[in-house]
Amino acid sequence: MANWSEKRRLKKEIKLCMQTIQEIERKRSRSQSALVQAVLLQETPDERDVEWFNKYTGEITACRNHMIELQKKLNSL
């Protein structure tokens, strides 16, 4: 019975990670479009856009890594 509840908890947490990643990706897309526009116009990108893009990318990477660990635990049960 404990195994079932652990699987349920892990699945719920994985789903939450996926939703979090989607939310962060939406936020990151704003700075990403500003960076792409700067590249296309051959301009220097705004440093704030670069910082936000890097910040969100780091958060996405950390969340994905956490999600991978949760999936490994789930698969081992």
C-alpha cells in the first residue's frame, strides 16, 4: 500500500514540475524574443534580457533535473 501512495505522490510531483517548466518557459520566451530581435537587427542585446533569459533557463534546467530524478524513483518502484 505504501508503494502505491509513493507512486501517486511522485506522479503528482512530476506533473507539478511539468506545469512549472511550462510557466517558466512562457516567461523566458519574452526575453528570448527580445534577444532574437537584437540578433536579427544586428544590435547588442539588452543586458536585462540576457540576464532574464539566463535566469529562466537555469530554473528550467534545475526543474527538469529534479523531474528526471523523480521519474527514476518512480520507475524503480
